[in-house]
Amino acid sequence: MEGDGVILTNTETVPGKRVVEAYGVVTGSTVRAKHIGRDFMAGLKNLVGGELKGYTELLGDARQEAVERMMQEATSMGANAVVNVRFATSSVTQGAAELFAYGTAVRVE
Amino acid sequence: MEYRPRLPREGVNRTPIHPLRESAVLLGGVVAVGALLLVVLGIALNLLLPHVSADCEMRLSRPFWAPGQAGQQGDPRHQALQPLVDRLAGHWSDNPYDLQVGLVEEPRPNAFAVPGGVILVTTGLLARTESENEVAFVLAHEIGHFAARDHLRRLGRGLLFAWVVGHFGGGVAPVDLVEQITARGFDRHQEAAADRFGLALVAALYGHVAGALDFFQRLPDATAGAAGDVAAYFSTHPVTRARLDGLRALARERGWPLTGPVQPLAPALHQEAVPDHEQGEGQAIEGRHDDPGRPQGAAVVGDEIFEGVEDHLLPPPGAGGVGFPVTVPYRSLPSPDQWPEAA
Amino acid sequence: MDTVVYLALSAAGLALAYVIGDVIERRHYGEIRRREVATRQCMATTARTLPEQWSVAATELVTGSVVISVDHFKRFLAGLRTIVGGRVKSFESLLDRARREAMLRMKEEAIARGCDAVINVRIETSRLAAATRNGKGTAGVEILAFGTAIRRAG
């Protein structure tokens, strides 16, 4: 399946391997919205404090999807690794957040 | 390492959507969430309302109505209607309210049950009624709503719904829309129950129900104009024929005579009917003072009355009453043994 | 009756917004692809490592930014999504376009200055709040792409 077997690092190179070719910047992003139920629970949690597990889970899933998309782009270029990966989260509209991952697609040996 | 610039595949970071499908799915989802919320709120309110006393309700609502009511004290029409309401309420032994009647300047026939024990009647309604019995039935129907505390249910549900939506929905326009669609007066069960209670009150007052239903039979096409069919769809009123037949059957079952002397309308309450297409603002009006109870001619039959507090009295969008045609058991409806006995 | 008219007008407005937005989007994507092919030679990378054989003559900080606005139809769908939850698909294409446009502008600036590659590229996104509705609405999304442009010697 596209996107499988791609090595991800947030370092300049893949430790223990040599970068042979670099192909360019690849990005992966998703925009996710919470639903009313999660929002309500978060509202309640705000009273007592602590981790908003619902949101953590939501954003974690979204980040995973963003990373998968980035890996798909890399594979389509013929790369087998993405180095120097960075993440960004931003609010694009009230109630929705964009999860964004980007890096450089390379071929390592 | 070498640089070999390449381009990735197109379209990885987006999903092609079909606009109609996406909109339909989302709207369906929102409506489902809204419906669920309404049902939950309805049930919660059913459980809580019996504990809200009428006293409390009157104390909280009076500041809103007192100034307007004070302005109407000198109005002859008010002075003709108030005794009628008092006489009717006198037959409701459990009446916790200090019921007041008020007038609203509006060519469309309508009557409202307002929290705090105020019954509002439009001039359009007075224009279309031709006997005291008809007006009595309209007022008694509203008293029926008070007996079941329907007005509080709707107000409570509407406010809670608006709060939830405002807090979580971010003021999204489509949600307001969904609310508008589901917001129509009292639902069928509430209406039918109020009808039955109202008829019982009328029978208790006059000893018979002649003339009371004539108003409903008379205006078949008043609301059937340009928007008739659509309005009928969105209305939650039971179909007139079924409603009338049900009421007549009830009268027979309870032994209330369907014939008898019909009280004529007090002269103060006589009004020229105003054509429907002229619509005015709701305002308190002055009327003429008159003596109720003078005999007059035969009764005429009317049609459905649209009852909706929010149309005139709660203008803020989203805060309007929300009724929902869902059968939720109403435990505090006045049951037949709680109805007033015929005189 | 009022409700029906209101519904019909809203639907018409949304349909119009969708159609116009769609046309603008297609045109923009066509332009983006064309420019991506044209600027392909200027390599962008998030890493700091250069090929061994390169010697650097000059470096410049280059940026590319764009502010994209949301059309009414997309906003409507996104609003519904915040109630039901899930992926806000209507925004994905918007952000994809904005990001690629920002990167292109950065590369085009690098090329205009005679540079051959851009390293250490970073991308930042921010939402611009609307002046109305207590700042709750979204006036637009700004995307900034910046990096170090390298001019090779020889």
C-alpha cells in the first residue's frame, strides 16, 4: 500500500544509513472538528482540570492521518524516508484544527 | 547526497467532496443531534416542571407583563374579557394562577398562553368571533395550557436548546434554521389536551357547549391563502375536522348538551375583520368599555387558531419557543377527574 | 412561508458561493501546477545538509506568504462539521492551495534572487479572526513559508 515502509526521522539524516538522493518537501495535513459531545465533556472537565482525553485522542488520530498522507506523498516521489520532520497544529476555524506534518523526502541506503 | 527535485502525486492532501452529498449528510447529522437534544430536554423538563410552583412563575414573569397590563386596565375590551376569564377560571378548582387577559393589536386571529398566567388575545381573533361562547372556548383552551404548564415546557425547552446551541454550536446559521423548522407552537397532544380541558370549562360555565366550537368551523380558508399548505405543514395543530369531531364526541360522552342558548358577544368586543394581508405589530390597544353577556344572534364557526408565544413575544432569534412533534408522556396533564364539573 | 423563503434564499446563496468558489479553486490549482513544474529546479528541503559537492556563494532568507479567505459554502459545511465531528473536508483543499502557493512564492523569490536551492524550510499557519461577531469568525487563513536560499558558487 502506498506509504508503507517509509522511515521517518526529525534529524538531518537517518542514523546508520546514508542519504543518496533528496527529492523535495512533502507535506501531509488534515483538518478535524470536534463534535458537540466531546465539547460538552471538555467543558465539564474544565471545571475540575486535568487531561482532556477526548481531545488528546482526537488530535492524536488526526496527527497520525497527517503523517500517513505525508508518507504517501513521499512514496509517490520514489522516496523511502522522510527526514527533518516537523509538526504544526493551528486553528483554522472555530471548533476545527489543522494538523500538519512536513519533511524532506529522501532515498536512503 | 544529490538533489533530484521531484513533484509528489496530486490530491494527497484533499478529499474530493460532492457538495450535495456532503451537505445532506451534515444537515442530517445536525438535525439528528438537535432532535436528540430536544427529546432529552423534553423529558428532563417533564420531570422538573411539576416542582416549579405557579407562584414562583407568576412572581418571575410579572415584571414583564405588569406595565403592559396596567396600560390596558381602562380598555373597555379588557374590561369585557377579564370577567369572562375570571368566571371560567372559577370553575377550575385547582387554579393556582391569578389569570389575566391582555389584548394584542394583530389582524391574524391568535391567542397565547404566556408564562405568569397571562392570556393574550389578538384583535383579529375578536374580529372573527361572533358569540361569547366562542371567545369563552378560546380562553378556556388557553387555561387548559396553563393547567398542563405547556407554556413553561416550551419556554424552558426553547431557552435550554438555545443556550446549548449558542454555547457549543458557535452560532452556526444552519442550526438556527433547524430550530426554526422544528419550532412551532405546542404539539398535537398538548393541543388536544387543552381542547378537552377547555371544553370542560365551557360546559361547567354555561351548562352546555353550544356555540363554543363554531369559531373553529367558520374560518376554513382564513389561513389557506398563499402560504396555506406550507403553513399547514409546519403547524402542529391537529387537523380541524378531526379536532372538532373529537371534541363533539367528548361532549356526547360526558353528557354536555350540544345545544343551548348562546350568549352574544359583548358590544365592546365587536370588531371589524381586517384582511389577512395587512399585518401589524403586536401592541396593546385600547378598547371600549361594555357590558358582557347581552344576548345576540346565532354563533358562527371558526377555524384553527395558531398559538405561538414566540411569534410575537419572544423575538430574539434562537430564544423562541421550541415545540417538537414527538410523543413524550406528559405526566402532569390534567386528567379527566381533575376537570371542572359541569354546573 | 417566511421559513420557506429564508431556506430557499440561503440555499441559493450557498449554491452560488459553491459554484464561484469551485471555479476559482480550479483555476488556482491549474496555475499552481504550472508554476510548480516551472520552479522545480529550485530544490526546497527542510534539512540543513547540502550536497557535498556544493560550495555556497551567498545565502538569503526568503519568505512566501499568502492569505486565503473561506467562501460561504465551505464555512457552512465546516460549521456543520463542528457539531457532528470528523474531517472538515471542505477546508482541506483550501489549505492545500494556500500552502503550495506560499511555497511557490518563496521559491519564486529565491529564483528571482538567483538562488539554486532553499534549505531549512519552515511553514507557519495562522487564523485571522473576523472583526465582527466578537472575533469568533474567520476572516482568512495566513500561511507563511520561509527558508534559507543558497546560491551556488560556480
